[in-house]
Amino acid sequence: MAPYNRADICVFLKSKNMYTGVDTDPDRMRGGSTEMTEIFWCNQTMTPHGPDDRLCEADSCRAGRACFKGLFDQ
């Protein structure tokens, strides 16, 4: 998987890796993230599945998904 831009993925998507090497610039790409072993969860459900019962991961928790909320959404 490629590095991701926090502004492109859902604000409810969380990962342990997101709390290490914190970057204050949301437009900057994070390197070394989204490794195959990275475990994601949804902060709405507190499980590895979102409210739509689909798996949470950086590649799927993006605009277009029913439960998505972007970083700059009101």
C-alpha cells in the first residue's frame, strides 16, 4: 500500500501508527504508513468495521463511502 494523505481519508479511521511520528501538516504525505500489518478501526464503531459493516482501511475509508467524513467537512 502507498502512503496516504490524512485529508483524503475518513476522520473516524484510526490506527496505532497514526499516533506515532505525528505530523501537524494534514497535506503532507506520511511515509511508512499503511503497511500490510497495520490494523485499523473505526472510531464510530470501535471495531475493524465501519457503520456500513465494511472493513476499515486507508484504501476504502474515503469519499464516496456512506459513513465517510472528511477532515475539512463541516
